[in-house]
Amino acid sequence: MKEDIGRKLVDAVKNPATGEAQESFAKAMELTKAYASSGSATHFSTVTKLFYDLFEMFETGEDPRTK
């Protein structure tokens, strides 16, 4: 499952006009930008992890923290 999400993310970045995961990518990016600009992020790795988790959540419809 993780590999599938990773491939969808790469496809969304490589093919922005035709990727099927564009909506998930856009939603995850907006929320991540808001978090990063809020000053709550204490380390850059939290921002990337948040983006990936949000993207996964929007693609699968499941909470990635339940693993």
C-alpha cells in the first residue's frame, strides 16, 4: 500500500495536468503550507511527514496514524 501511495505522489508531481491524484495533492499542499507558515513546525521533517500523511489520507480515505 505504501508503495502505491508513493507512486501516486510521484505521478502527481511528474504529470500535474493528467495525474489522477491532483486533487489530493492540492489539498495536502494547502494544509501543509498553512501548517508550515503558522510557526508550529519545529523541524523540517515534520512538514514533509505531514504532507505525505495528508496525501495518503486524501487518496485512501483512511487515517494513516492507525497503522
